[in-house]
Amino acid sequence: MKIYTKKGDTGKTSLLYGKEVEKFDPRCEAYGTIDEAVASLGLVKSLSNNNELINYLTTIQKELFIIGSELATPVDTKVNPNKNLPKISKVNVTNIEKKIDRLTSDIEIENEFILPGTSTISSCLHLARAIIRRCERQIVKLYQDDQLSNIVILHYINRLSDFIFVLSKYEDRNENEEHVKVSKL
């Protein structure tokens, strides 16, 4: 099988179930940013020896793939009911909230902005968080344009950026270097 199809050479791509759109379509922007987030979390995994962190990130990557497929499906698509495509649910959001609560019981969260750079892994987590925040803005746009069929995706992405922030703080909890807080500049 060849990896290239040449179908995208005209600047168009196909969403799931065949609808053709421009590559700069807001839906493509959103699921493309999901792909960036998945890749950035993969980078963090490759740098880490922490099995708990790796397991968290693997779960998130799988859930982001689900979101990517949901975003690549036009709202007006009549999906075959026999296809049980996974969807992000409130259970996924609750699971992230539980992880946030567990980790924040072990670290101090200040009400200040911090400058990333304490460690390589936490810096990469901050990069992933920024990518996820961009994706959130793109998903909000889809929602405002009535192009988001599952509002829970927005809730999930919002919680996810918080969770990734907490993971970055948790990762640095034993570092001797103190986070540089914006208020100290």
C-alpha cells in the first residue's frame, strides 16, 4: 500500500464518511491540533521513566484519538447505527477530575502564572498544554457555529489542559529549582 494518494494535492481533504472540505476548514484545524497534542504527549512519554505519567498520557492519547474522529465527522452525517464508534463521555471528564484532585493533594497550586523551564519533561508538558488550549479555542468556534455534536468534548479538553498543567507541577515537585513566578519578574 502506498502512503500517498495525491488526493490532497488540490488543497482539499475528506472528512470521515466522505464529505470533502478545504484543508483549512475549522474542523480540520481542530482535529489537526488534536494530532499535534497527541504527538506532543508522545514526546513527553519518550522522555519519561515515570510509569504512572506514561500510563496517564497513553490514556489521554487514546481519548484524543476518539475526539479527533468525532471532530472529523460532520454534524449532519447519518452514521450507521451498527457502527459503535466510541465517543468521549462525562465518565472521561470525571476521570480527569479525579486525577487532578489526587495529584493536587500532593502539590501546591499557586494562583500565579509560572514560566516553564524547570525541567525538560515539565516544559514539554507546558507545550502540550498550550497546544491543547489552542485546540480548545478551535472547538469553541465549532460549538458556536453549531458544528460540535458532542458538547462533552469541550468539557474534556478544558479539564485536560488543567490536568496537563497539574502534571507539569507534579513532575517538578521534587526539583530543587523553584518555579519562576510571573509576579517575581
